[in-house]
Amino acid sequence: MKYLHPKRWYNRITISLKNYIIYWLIPDKWYLNWKFKKVFGRSIDWKDPKSFNEKINWLKIYDRNPKYHLLVDKFRVKPIVARVIGEEYIIPTIAGGFTDISEIDKEALPDKFVLKCNHDAASVIVCTDKSTFDWNYAEYKLNWCMAHDYYHFENKQWAYKGIEKCIFVEQYMEDNETHDLTDYKFYCFDGEVRIIFVGRERFSNKEGVLVNLYDRDWNRMPFEHNHANFKGDAPKPENLEKMIELAEKLSKFVGNPYIRIDMYNINGKIYFGEFTFYHAGGFGYFNPKEWDYTLGSWIDLSKLKR
């Protein structure tokens, strides 16, 4: 066993104790206020929140519908979404419900597939050639993701609290023209799509996904949010109206003041991705900053405050 200097042991114990206190003992509201002040230089106005980020954090504390736990579960939400908008919009699951990668029958998998955990946002592993796939890396990454408490360590996103974690395998999806996946994320306010996030190069760009933002009529929005823009404009999807229709139907099904509906448009066919209740965890940047308040004005909390 590698010798650890007493100072290293002290550092490990100190960090573990600090994490335990910050992420497990401090009440959610206190923690969120502390981090909000650290990020934005001011406290959250819990009685009268105005900005988008303030209201996203307010919703974590005061909008705690138990059904949200199931809706953010990427594996178990599929049959629910299928009942609302149709089975044809669901990415096929090859296998699922595993608690460890060793439970997967590797020989039965197709040559291309996607591995995911159901409870987080960072566990996607894409396999484009099973003969060269690095299973050791996949095991390392998925073991870490399965051990990671997404609620406690990722900005107290309450909907993820207590999810029964699992690993599942999805069908590999690829656009025939771009050989990539373009993300379409629909920001819905009281059931109405008002902003469409178009993301490119999620896995190929070292700096992360590049994003342009549009309104529902495909006019470019005059601000950046969390990501750098990609060059030029994205072509308007031919089936954009259908995508908006499906997003709004799902948003009305959820019935909350704000929800982000994530979708893909692959070879002209629409697929549901996931529900996102807390965009950027409630700590996203806006450039120019006033758009934080513009989007915030679109979130109506009055029904929840009664």
C-alpha cells in the first residue's frame, strides 16, 4: 500500500468532513443562498425572486411535486412520455435496469450503442465500434457516476433526490448528413415554448457544446447563455412546428411554471431526450446580464405562492 504522509491524511479527512457538512448537513435553502451569493455577489430574494436564476433556485425549494423524481429518471420516464406523445418519439432501449456494468451481456449488444445512467447528466458513453470499445474506461466512469449523488453534489436539484440509480443501454443514433447529434432544447414557460436552444459538437469540441438561441419563429436571440455560439445560423428544421407542438404538450403535462424539454431531430425524425427542471442548476450566466431578468419575468410563481 502506498504510504501517505500524515499531512495528506489530514487533508483527506478535512476535505471529507467539509464536504459532509456542506453537502449533507447544511439545509438546502442555506446552501443555495451561500452559493448564489458566491456566484452572483448577492443573496436570493426568497420572498420576491426576479431573475431566471433566482426563480430556478426558488423552485427547487418550493415546487416539490413527487412526480418530478420519476420525470427526471431517463430510463423510467420513457413509457410515461410514450403515453403522452407516442412511442415513435422514444429512443429505443436495448437493455436496462443494471446496477453494475458487469451485469450487461456484452456479447448481445450491437456493434454501436450508447451507455447511460438514469440519474445524472454526465454519464453518456458512446460506442461506435464494439471491437475497439474501452470497457475498462466505461466501467470506471459508470462506477463513479453510480456512486455520485446528483442531488447533493449538483446544486441541490431536488427532483433528482432519492432516484433508484441504474445503467441502461440505448440504440445508437446518428444523423446521416452531419454524422453527429444536434440538441434541441425547448424552454417552456407555463406550457409555451419561448426559446429554442440549438447545440452542436457536444462530443467533438474540446470546449464543450456550441449553442445558438432562437425564438419560436426561428429569429436569433440577442444573448448568450452558458455556452459560446457556433458560427453562422442553424437551418430551421422542416418539422419545427411539430417539435414545438410536442414540447408544449409535454410541458402542459408536467404543469409547472418552467420546464426545459430536450429533443433530437435525427434524419427528419423527432426523438424525446429528457426533462430538465433546473436549467444550468440555477447558476447560469447571461450575456448581456439583463436577460437573466427578462427570462425571469416569464416564470410566473403566483400559483405556487398561494
